[in-house]
Amino acid sequence: MPNMKFCALPLLLGVTCATGEIRLGIIGTDTSHVIAFTQILNDPSSPDYVPGARVVAAYKGGSPDVESSYTRVDKFAEELRTKWKVAFVPDIPTLCRKVDGVLLESGDGRVHLPQVKPVLAAGKPVFIDKPLASTLEDAREIARLAKEAGVPWFSASSLRFAEIATSLKFPDITSAITWGPGPLEPHHQLDLSWYAVHAVELLYTLMGRGCEEVTRTYTADSDVIVGRWKDGRLGTVEALRPYGKFGAVVFRSDQKVNQSDPKATDSYGPLLVEIVKFFETKEPPFPNEETLEMFAFMDAAQRSKEAGGAPMKLR
């Protein structure tokens, strides 16, 4: 195999990488993303294969009080270990010594701040999977610490780069409506951050920054969150429970209306293309400030819900 070499890792890792490939480490194996991402990056025969980086090591993590975490963390870890030959390490500092960049994949947003701290201390660029955090305060602290350490980062839903968003991104959008699953997780202070963050990110992908006030109507079956942008545009998110399909409609200045194709499906491939590019260039594909405003949007929606639907300014 003349085009292969050991990735400057100790032989105990038991992995090889193509010359020039970026070595990535995973934190948290309690989400199906770790399997999907590893297959797309590590398997050249995959139809969605994205070259340039390879998952070589992982730290299992897991949250004992979140059912979707403790019931899946060992299963996904075992598949990474046996099928994909990913080496497991006992802690995050050890992981950082073996990789060039980090995929922080833990499903529980509450643990992202403590888990990212040793990554930033090690100076490793990091992609933080959704949700960036479980509170606005934690999201801002992650951004502050990363800036202080001079470490590049970004966080994104795969929807941002999927056809559902790219096919509707027009410069003359006057308002937009997005919808998607909105199941809640009782441990997350910002309840929309658990899953409805996908539909919120889809809205921000289409509308951009500039929201100043949010109103939320809550029922057991769904939420309707309406944001008012500084320029008068309105953006609406509907979070469906327990689950529902993703979709979007945009209204444009020339009175055109464009709607996403509900049959359109996308893999994680477009997101992984952006992730690999990020680790190559150390430049996030869109401003971190947009992610932070999304959290301010969800924070205002949380306060609106607690106030019986009263409008709330973004903090």
C-alpha cells in the first residue's frame, strides 16, 4: 500500500491514514452521528465518502441521566471499535494528544462546556455537534473561551448545508416559515435546544442574523415561535411533537413563494464536506455569531413560554 503511512501516532492506535489525511477524534459515542460520520470519512467505498480526514480515536463519554445516551453509548462505541477499528482512550486530554482536530458529538448539550475545555486547552480545532450547549450562558462561555485560547470552532445542524436550505436561500426573502421535530428533553434548560434547534438553524440559514424579539405559543403537541427581525421581516418556527418531517416556505419581495420539496432527502455528506474544509483552513463556514444569536433566539422563546406567550427581547 504505497499511498498509506502511519499517522504519526503510536502503533498502539492500530490505525493507518492516507498521506495528508487529518486525524480526528470523537468525544461522545451516544449519538448515531458518530457511526454515520465515521463511515463517510473512513470508507472510500461509501457513496457519500468525503476524503481528507479520518476518525482514528474516541472517548466514550455518555450521560447516565439521559435515556437516549445511556442506552446507546456502549452500542455505538462497540461498533466504532470493532467495525471501524477506532481506538478508545480513557480521557479527553489523551484523545487530544493523538489527533489534529476534534468532533464533539455528545448528545447532551449540558456536557459540551466541560468537555470542550480540555480541547481548547490543547489548542485543537473543534466541531461541536448540535446543540452547541443547553443554555445561552454556556454557549457564550464556549465562544469566550475559544476566542481567549485562539482556537477555531463551529457548530451546525446538517440542515444548514442540505438541499432543503440551499434550494431556498434567496437574497430577497421577506419572511420564512420552517418546521421540524420538536421533542423535549427535561434536563435541558432551553427546551428547544434539544431537537428543535434543527428547525431554528434552518430558519437562520434562510433569514440570517438580526432578530430582536420572539413570541412563543406552546401546546403539548407543538410550539410556534415567531421572531421579529430589526428590518421588519418575520421568521416562524413550528416544532412538532413527538416528531414530524422538516420543511420550509420562504416569501420573497417579488411576491414569489418557494417551498421545500418534502421528498428531498440529504445525507450528512454536505456537512462533512464543510467540516473537513474547516479542519483544513481553520475557518468556520459561517460566523459563530449566528450560532450565538440562535441561542439568544431560543433563550427569548423560553422566557416567552414561561411568561405565557409574552414577547421577549433577545438578550
